[in-house]
Amino acid sequence: MLDIKQIRSQPEQVQARLNLRGGGYDIGKIVELDREIRLLETKRSHLQAESNEIGKQVGQMMRSASSGQEQEIQTLKERANQIKQEIAGLEPQEKSLREQIDRLLLDIPNLPSETTPIGKSENDNVEVRRWGDEYKSTRTDILPHWEIAEKLGIVNFERAVKIAQTRFVTLLGAGAQLERAITTFMLNTHTAKGYIEVLPPVLVNTASMTGTGQLPKFAEDLFKCAEDDLWLIPTAEVPVTNLYRDEILDGETLPIRHCSFTPCFRREAGSYGRDTRGLIRLHQFNKVELVKFVHPDTSAQEHESLVEDAEAILQALKLPYRVVELCTGDIGFGAAKCYDLEVWLPSASQYREISSCSNFGDFQARRANLRFKSKGKKGTEFLHTLNGSGLAVGRTMTAILENYQEPDGRIKLPEVLQPIVGREYL
């Protein structure tokens, strides 16, 4: 969430940055409620000062033991009791106002970074670089991934619908093998670079979803257990980030880097009619996630290296891709700056997102109360959180099925996967 002190001291600047996102976000009510709180705080402070002064006067009078002051002492004591009641009456008012502000802040997105491109939609995103053009196929007969997968007998959509509903898939034989091999390769690559692997719960509580920004904003896109305070995770970002919720970390331990493989669950609300076939947009899918907890001073550098770590998977698999920097109108709710990696799908002659690498600044840390303490410094600071897919496993399989398609209908596996799968072709 945003820093209320920043909103208080720079309301115009904060509103201007929010306006770059579009969406009609307004901090006016927050500013108004915060002003009311400060008026109450000032009133309480004046009352407390008066109470302290009365205490001194009463003490002096009682020590002097002068006659004729009993009535004055009694009057002062009555005023002191009245002040005590007035202060007590202010406390629930302040509490109510703070709760209202906190609720409103939860619905306000992060401020885009000063370096984030300004734009209204994905059409204004900025391509940063491309890689692997030499690996793009020039063939015109490449089948969409779902067609070749069904021909090979490695996926079954109809039976997945029978046991669940649409937007689910069952992988069979070599398809399941390939999914497992891709996952293993990704985890092995990231852990070799120093990421600590985490296998977290895939059911999390409301506090966890709120801490990373999924709630309350995106409740309609989440699956919830009806009888429990538990939600199915949309990404491993949620449980991994919340590993350290409400903790004060030693600044010397930063950066902390985690990678995590989990199934992910999304209702895909609002995506009716989009990507109804294939592995692109499912209710359940597997993903390897990269999560970092970093010092604010190294945040930008760590973000760039996170992107490079995700890119390394695509490069090892020799899958053509491009890096796109999202503009202010397309950036995610919690992100201050974001790069998307888009892999080439030859059947459609277009790039499709396979990873989104975000720097949240201290936005999630404030929501989840994630702090650190530096050696030799007083007090604590909010750390910065970053995450990105490293990568979405199903979309990686999609790209392999299309980019490695042979004229005879077989799939030649990327060299780095062949030892894991134990074969050269599907």
C-alpha cells in the first residue's frame, strides 16, 4: 500500500502519478480522513497538555496545604475527569478513521516508477530487446500447439472437462514427462544461481492474499474454499512473499532470493472468449516463480538481474522472445515497474507473454509489514519485493511444441531437456 505520509505531504504529486495509470483512482477521501485524524490528534494533544498542567497545579496546591483552596482543587479535579472522558471519547473516533483509511488504501494501486513509460494501454508498451530471431522458423505449415499435442496423444482436453470443467487439461505420457522435465530444468537452473527453493502451501489465508495485493481488488479472479479462510494461490508469489510477513529481517541477510514451483489457480474472470483452446489460459497451470527480498538501494539492479534470470531459461531452450517494458496504463496493480517476456509462437506469428517481472518497491512490504534493520542504524525500514515467472511451465511447453515442430509431425526436444526426458523426440 502507499505511504500515508507521502499522501499527506505530497497529495498533488501522488494523485498525478496515479492518474497516469488511468482507472479513475482518487485519493481525495483518504486526504480528507487523514486531515480529520490530525485534527483529532491535535485536540487530544491539547487536552493532554491541559490535563498535565492541571495535575501540576493540583500537586502544588496540595503540597502548600493552604486553607481555602479545597474548592479550587475540587474544580480542577472535576475538569481533569472531564478531560479524561473527552480523550477516551476521541480514541474510537481515531480508530474508526484509521480503519477507513486502511480500507481505502488497500484499493489504491502502487505508483508507477519515474522511469516507467507513460501510456494508456498495451499499445504503448516499449520493446526493449529481442533475442533468438535466428531460431524463428520460416515454415508456414506449423500447427497450433493444441493440434499437434492432440495428434501426439500427449494432452486430453475432453477428459479434463469431464472431471472438472472447461479451461483444464490432462497431460498424458510424454506430455506429463515434458512438463516435469521443464520444471526440473527451471528449478535446477535457478538454484544453481543461488535461489533457495521453496515448496509452500498452495492454500493461503486472507492475510496472505491481502499482503501481496490480490485482495480485496481481485477477489473475483480467485478460487476460495467456502468453509475456510483459505484461498487457492494464483501464483507462488503469494505464499513465498508471506513467509516473512510481520517480521523484521536482518539487513545483512539481504537480498533473499527464492524460487518456487507450484500449481496456480485463476478464474480468468473477464477473459471470456480469449484463448479458449490450448494451454495459454487455464484455470489450473504450473509455474516456477522467482521472488526477491532486497534492500531499497539495490532494488533497481536486482530487478534487472531478475529479468536476466528469467531470460536465461528461454535462451537455454533456444526459444525466440522479446522483452517489453509495460507502460503506466498497462502495469499491474502492485507493480512500480514491470518487464514482460514474450515468447514467439510461429503458428500465430506473434509473441505471447510467458513471464512478467515486477518491482513492487515497498508496496507489498507495507501491506505485509515486511521490514529489515540495518547494522548500526536505529529503527527499521520497509524492504523491497520483486518477483517474476521463471517461467510459466505450460506456456513454455506451448512454445516448444510450436518452435520445435518437425515437418513429419514429431517434436525435437531442446538439447537441455533431452537428458531429463530421456529421449530426443516426442
